[in-house]
Amino acid sequence: MSVPTIALNNGIEIPQLGFGVYQVKPDQTKEATLTALEVGYRHIDTAQMYRNEKGVGEAIAESGLARDEVFVTSKLNNGFHAHDDALHAFDESLERLGLDQLDLFLIHWPLPAIDVDFVETWKALEEIYASGRARSIGVSNFQPKHVRRLVQETDVVPAVNQVEVHPFLTQDEVRAVNAEHGIATEAWSPIAQGLVLDNPVITGIAADHDKTPAQVVLRWHVQRGDIIFPKSVTRSRVEENFAIFDFELEEAEIGLINALNKDHRTGPDPDEFNWIP
Ligand code: NAD
């Protein structure tokens, strides 16, 4: 089973399915990531905030895979939005990961109420991109108005916008604005941390396809064109979440799942989240 790739707006190819390591404990991260790489995942999504970049780097080194076979994303932590802090924090990420280049580096949250304007932060990411040490740069949790400001006021259009998306939060507006600017949507918490899995519409479609509810929801994301990286430290679930390329949902089934939207966030509202760890 091979994972399709999506071409970002700078031509870089990203595997549409990856492995997320949010809430994976630092001392479990190497093992969990190695399991994912063994199963076949070739895209890992970490962040400075997760405090587990070191384990991700160790797993990649131990896997025996060539560097260009694994797509690695990390994200700038909230305390480092000032220009020089962002440059320094990026270098520290590379060091912890044991890499000399990231495939994708994101501003983790827009933090609209802090002193540092995210446009300043983005200019630091543009410098990192120009230096070649990040093959692509993007944002996370940016609302439509934040995306529009970056597009209007800076030179490099983000390659991705990583936002919370799942059947209870379909994010039609932000996905449309991303698409309008050629920005790929990455869907975080793709199964809403399990919350959507016992919904009868989803369990019904799963039974019809002889697949699990998680597989149906992940397949729904894939057919909508978003990039996903479900998280699990349980090998059987890591395998289950990877086995989504041998069946197809019908348009009507996708419509039924779209209709489950209730604008329900499991995570913070980016307009109000200004937390610095
Ligand atoms: P998720 O939707 O991937 O759910 C993960 C949880 O669901 C697991 O802890 C496990 O309990 C359960 N699970 C996983 N597979 C399952 C299966 N097959 N059957 C039943 N239960 C299963 O949620 P997430 O970890 O929050 O999101 C995925 C990734 O998105 C993260 O690891 C991280 O990389 C990224 N993320 C980014 C942000 C951001 O602000 N940019 C925020 C949250 C998550």
C-alpha cells in the first residue's frame, strides 16, 4: 500500500498520511516513531512544544532510512515569536532532531494578542526558508484573516495551514481560504482524539465497508484532499490508521460525514489563545 503525496505550492511533495507525536511522552517517542516507520509512515509531525523532537530524530537515525525518505515537520514554540528568538529556536530544533534541514517548519499559533506581530515571526521563517534549512514553511491555527494578512504583507505564501479538522469541525471557511491561496490544509486531531468514532453515521458507513470508524474518518479526510497525521502509541492502531488506501467512500457518504459538522472545537480557539509555555 503506498501513501499518495501532495505537491505543496513550491513543488515539494508531502505524504498525505503521516504520524503525529503530540502527547507522546519524550521517553516513548523514539519507540513510537520507530514503530510508525516500520509500518510504513514516511512523514512525522512534531513540535518544539511537544518536547519530543529528540526521540523523533533518534528514531529516524536508527531506522536506517535515507534522510530524503522521511518528511519531517516541526513548529515554533509560542515563546519564540520575536525575530531573533525564532531563528535561534529553529537552530535548536535541528540540533535536537539531529538534522541539518527540516522539510516543513510552522508557526504553531498566531497568538493575536501578544506583543510580537506574527508578520515579524513569518519574516524570520522566510529567512530560514531562503537559507535552505527548511524546504518549506507554513503556519498552524491561522484563521482566514491571519492568512490574508500574511499573503498581503509578506513575500512567501505559506505552504500549509495546519488547523483542527474532523467531522464535528469541518472548517469550510478556512479550507476555502487556504485553497484560494494555494495553501494545503493539514487537519490536526483528524479523529478528534476519538470523539467522533462512536457516531452512528460513521459506525454505519464503517460496517458497510468492513472498515473501522477511524479508517472511515481518515479516508474521509484523504478524499477531501487534506493532509493528516493521526497519533497512537499502540502498534495495532498505528497499523489500522495506515490501512486506508484499499477502499473508497462514495460522494454521498462523504456528504453524510460533512453534515455532522457542529463547529465543535476540541482544542483552543486560535482567536483567543495567547498562551506562552
Ligand atoms: P487524533 O485525532 O490523531 O487522536 C489521537 C488519539 O485517538 C490517540 O491518543 C488515541 O487515543 C486515539 N486513537 C488513535 N488511533 C485510533 C484508532 N485507530 N482507533 C481508536 N482510537 C484511536 O489527535 P491528536 O493527536 O490530537 O492529533 C494528531 C496530530 O495532530 C498530533 O499528534 C499532532 O502532530 C497534530 N496536532 C497539532 C496541533 C496544532 O496546534 N498544530 C494540535 C493538536 C494536534
